[in-house]
Amino acid sequence: MKRCPSCQQTYSDEISFCLMDGTALQPEFDEERSTLVREPRVASQPNSPSRKFPLVGCSVVALLALIAIGVALVVIFLVRDSSKGVANQTNATNIDANAVNKQLSNLQEQQKEIERQKQELANEQKTIEDQKKKPQANIVSPTATDPPTSRIKFRRGSVQETVSGSVIKRRSYVLQTLSGQFLSAEVRSSGNCVVLSNGSTSQSYVTNQGDSSLTVVNNCTSPANFSLTVVIR
């Protein structure tokens, strides 16, 4: 007799195996082959090392994913900082360019103002030079006028008298004469500017009773000095 190790039941020597419930496993034989019916085995559980391998693999994958995410964040941060730096540099460049353009514009305005003042000074200098070139003799005071008519008086016993003076345009003289006297007059001046009313430097005629007149005329543009000699016979 034999005892089943699992169920502690006894069975004969003819039976080689027993089932889990204690029943003996009977061998079956046929002519062609013999079949041994065995007790089904429970699937063996994977040992502990085989369970650890998937956990380690998952941990490695998760770690690699975290590292990749960290690298991506660092790259994004660096790219953003680089973009900000480029933008700031561009803004600074634009500000500097605007400041330079403004300074250039101010310099151009100042240059234009300097050129305008130079032109004004040149015009004033030219006006002064033109005034200097004009002859002073041509300037006649607007308030200057010729004296009124003057009388020529002969000294007692004299038949000739000479008067002198200055004339701007014309001056007149009178003298007392008798009827039938012969009067002759002559005027002298620098450049023959001064002449008598007949347009010549000398004049003569027969007088009437009363005042006879003589007129001198200045043909020059500036006042002229003259001397007038009158003879009565």
C-alpha cells in the first residue's frame, strides 16, 4: 500500500499517482499506447525578479520623459530670453537711430539759421559799401534853401561893386539905377557851375529908373560858391 502525499489517503501499489481530492489515478492502457492521465498543474507564479524588470523599465522611461521635458523647458526659456534680448537690442538700436536723426535735424536747422544770418550780414555790408561809394557832394540837405533877394549898394563915387556868396539853386539881387544907364554883370565860379539868368557868365543891358535885378543860377548838383561883379556907367 502507498499513501498519497497530498491527501494522505492510501492506495494500492498498482496505482502510481493520486489526485488532489484523494482519488487514485488509474492508468489506462490500450493496445496501441498507454495514456497516463495526470493531475492538472496550477500555472506557476512569476518569480520576484521577473516582476521587478517591468517596474524598472517604467521608472527609466518616466525618468527619461522628465529629463526630456526639463530639456525642452530649458530650451524654450533660452529661446524666449534670446528673443527678448534681440527685441531689446532692436529697440535700443531704433532709439539710438532716432536720437541721431534728431541731432542731425537740429544741426541742419542751426546751419540754415547761420547761413541766413550770414546772408543778412552780407546784405547789410553791401548796403554800407554802396553808401560809402556815393559822393557826399550829391547829398543836399532838404532843409537847406537859398537866401532871399539881396540888395547891392555902391560905395559913394564908385561905379563897380563885387558880391560873393553860395547858391544852391538860384539867388536874386537888386540895385538902384537911373534911366538910361548901362549895366554890365559878370559871374565867376568853380567849374562855371553858376551862370546868370540868360545862361551865360556875363550880361548887360540899359537900365530904367528904379531897381534893376540880376539872378544867378547853379547848374551843378551841389551848392557852389560864386562872385558877382556889377558895373554901371
